[in-house]
Amino acid sequence: MSDAGVDSVKWISRTWNRKNPLSSSRKKRRRISQTLLSFLAIDLDKDGFNSANKKKLKKLQKILAVPKQLIKKSDLPTFCNDDFRTDKGPNNQEHKINGEKAYWDTIWKLWSVAPTCKSMSDLDGYMSFKENPDENPGTAERLVICPSGFGKPDTLSQLRSKGVQEVIRQKVELDDVSEYVALTLFHELLHSQAAGYLEDYNVHTGESIFVGNSNDKSNEDEEEEAIPAYGQVAVPIFAESFPDKAMNNADSVALYAAAMYLHKWSWWTGEAQIPDKESCDEGSDDADCCIQ
Ligand SMILES: [Zn+2]
């Protein structure tokens, strides 16, 4: 695995402590409240610092710490390609499950219909699970980052160290940030058992479309292709439509983590902006606002 990716995941998790919305400092909380509302439907301005919000934020804190823990323990089998899943099985035969092409897993010795890096060219990565992962947590899950997941040549920390004006001038968006391998890793690790099996939801119906979850076969008959709540456009739409599910959607949490890591900018619209622009215009004394 790329060192830069692993290193960034550690840093993304760590950022929580410095930008903690549970902080007693109102200023620190305000700086991130728009992102929390837009991505995760947690409204610190309207609902204040009430017990329901406190509970949600504590849960979020726990979830955000998981990728770092998993990377640190490094006992999660991780692959940079999935050549071990082949078109044909041990008897040189192809196989179908419910009419769908299946791939033979030469490590786990089982068939599965989940797409492979080759069969889905824009697949950045995925988590997969053996049957009944709860019976055997830890050893029953596996992470694959596909070749297309290594999209950006430089690293997330390089972007982080860039000047505020430069990133705004380049019109960097969170969707660009999602192409860094660190974010792909972070997203996939949120699907782990340790993070509580976060989902990929259909942005329109709110149903789970997490293909890696072998327990969920409920959407197989769906005729229309499900659009996942991925990225800077779909994540806020999903938070508005399904506020109770937002924190259980892997990309909502991953985008929030990225926005906190790249804390020099405000990202709640998806595009890099100077934080709290409106407050600055009103003559705020917040030092972070005054970068021009
Ligand atoms: Zn996912």
C-alpha cells in the first residue's frame, strides 16, 4: 500500500481532535457547522448543542477514529489489485449466481458477483466480506484498492500545504479530493466491521446498495441502476432527504473527514472557499476569516 495514502489516513483521523465540534469554544464549533449540516444533517446552529447532537457527534468521533486504528494495526488484508478473483473456477468453468456473472475468489475459495477492478473500470476500491462476517470479525474482511484508485499523482498532504488563494484559484472541489488514494482508503475502511459496516445508499430511495455486504440481497431485482450517495453533489442531497441515514453513509463521513483535514478552506458547497466568508464581511475578528 502506498505510504502516502496510509500516512494521510492517520492524519485525517487525527484532525478530529483539533477541529472537534464538541469543543467548548464557540468559534471552533461555528467554523465547521455548515459542513456538518450540509454533509451529515447535524444542525448545530438550529438545534444547538443539545443531547441528541452530542450523541451524534460522539458517534461520529468514534467512526472517524476507525480508519486510523485499522491502518495502525495493519491486520486487515489489503490488496492493490484483485487479480486473485478470476473469471473461471478451479474446474476451469464459468459460473453464474441468479443469472449474474460470478468471479472465483482464489483466496477465500468462493464465488461472488461483486464487480472486480477489471469488470468495472471506474471502481476505485472495495471492501469484501466472507459469509457471516460477524461470526469471525477481523479475518473475514478484506480491502482492495483498484489501480484506478491511485488517481492523483501527488498526495493529499501536498494539497493541504498549498496556499489558500492557490487552491481557491484552481477551483479545487471535494470531488477532486475524493480521487486521492487516501480518501478511497478512508471511505473503504468505513465499510469495515470496526466502523459498524457503514453503507453506500441509493441517493434517491435511501436503500442500501453496498455490494460488498453479502447479507444484503434486497436490491438485486431492481431494474433501474441505483445512484449511490457519493461525492459533493449527492452527499448534501442525501443528507437533506434522509437526515437519519446520513451518518451511516460511508461517503458522507469520508467527505466530512476530508473537509476537516483540509481545514484552511470551507467546503460545504463542495468548492474550496475562505471559511466563514459571510462573518468576515460583517467584520468578524476570527483570524481564519481574514486571509485574503
Ligand atoms: Zn462505499
